[in-house]
Amino acid sequence: MGAKLIDTTASLKHKISSAASLQSVVRTMKAVAASSIGDYECAVAALADYYQTVERGLGACFRQPGLFPVNNSATHTNQPACIILFGTDQGLVGQFNDRIAELAKATSPSLISPQKSETSQALVWVIGERLNERLNDMGITTQRHFDVPNSVKAITALIGEVLLDIESIYPLSAQSDVQLFYNQTGNSAVYAPVNQNLLPLNQPWCEELAKKQWPTNNAPELLGESSATLGAFIREYLFVSLFRASAESLASENASRLSAMQRAEKNISELLSELEVNYHRLRQAGIDAEMFDVISGSNV
């Protein structure tokens, strides 16, 4: 009986040590996720001034005759829609990739069955290996796959590559079709999937930009060829929008991971408490049994 108690006590002690080591790993992952969230949220906030500058540039272009985008069937090109989805390369993020895939499938039926000719079928580009696998499992064919950036600095290189690839397929214009799907941090939930149509440009939004008061008394004037200037501002608008989507997706990913680690830490703490109670109870039972043997032997 004594040997069995010692073996069981040793086993519990080993489990307690393993749980404590796992708890240390979880706390480290929590700290990394929390720090990363702050970095990506700061990057999103830092975009505000630049985004405002791009908006003013677009507004100045739209004031010029012939540059205001008119969204109708006559101006639409036969270019395929470019659908860009932001997911993850790593795990421990719960339903992060599933929610993006489900929203994309529900919002854009052309992902699976093109509604027009083969030339107008949507181009599906994915950031994140795990999301790419999830889309393939759902029967959605992806044309390009990009790795998820591992830092704020790496986002710039990713977005530059994406823009170059888009422009290699067709020239960007106000009538191009570019859609985004990504997770965004929210107040009531850790994150929520969103769909953003970057192009074609929203006409009411363009009208608002054109009417917005200029910050100086001098009227804006375009230098160089007007259509080239508008194209440059459209490219910058895409760059800052894609950068923000990537940063918000990464912030959401780390928020999801932080939430998962918090739940794991709570479960490990409860398990440790239970193991320690059992260990001390079993240890005390072993001591009591040994004392009983000693007392019984002295009475013989």
C-alpha cells in the first residue's frame, strides 16, 4: 500500500510540474499577444493623417472636369474582381479563419460559381496559409497565396507586392473591382469579420470629398497630367486601405490568441489547484498510514 501511495504521489508531483511549465508558456504567449496588439493598433492610428491627405488629394482630383468617377454599365470594364482575404498562418485563434471564409462565401457567390463569363471570374488572393486551406476545403479556388507579415514593418512589403500583382493584371482605375475580407477588433466582441469594397469608388463618398472645404484659402491645383495624378492617388488609397486591413487583421488575430490564452491560463490554474489538493491529501494519507503501521507495531 505504501509503495502504491508513493508512486501515485510521484505521478501527481510530475503532473503539477508539467502544468506549471505549461502555465509559464501560456503567460509568455499572453504577454507577446498583448504587446503585438498594441503595436498593430498604433500602426492603424498612425495611418489617420496620411489617409486624410490621400482623401484630400482625391477630392482635389474630383473637382477637375472629367475626373469624377461615374459608376454605370458604360464605364465598367470587363476586368475580373480581385478579392483579397486576410487570415492567419498560425493556430490558437479559434474561429478566426472560419468566420472570414463563411462571410466571403455568403457575400460573394462568384467565389465558387462565376456569374458571368470565364474572363470575369473573381481572382481570389489569400494572406495566410490556414485560411487558404479552409477556402480550398469549401471548394473555393485561390489564385495567389501570401504569407502573413510577422511585424508592422513587414506589412509594407506585403502590400507593395499585392499592389504590383494587381497592376500586372490590369491598370488600376476608379472602375476596377477590389474587395477585402478581414477581421476587425470590436468593442462588444474580440473581433468581427468585415467586407470592404475598395473599388469601384463609392460615388456618394467621392461627391463628399469633392465638396469638402479645402484647408487653405488657395484652391487646389493638379500638377502634371490629371488622369495620371488621379491614378497615383487611387494607388495610395489602395495602399493605405490594404495596410490598415492587414494591421487590423493582425491585431484581431492576436486579440483572439490572447483570449484563448486567458481561457487556457484559467483552466490550468484550476487544474493546478485540483492537483495540489489531491497531492496533499494523498501525501497526508500516506503519512497517516505509516503512523498507523508504527503504532500498530509498537502495540504488538
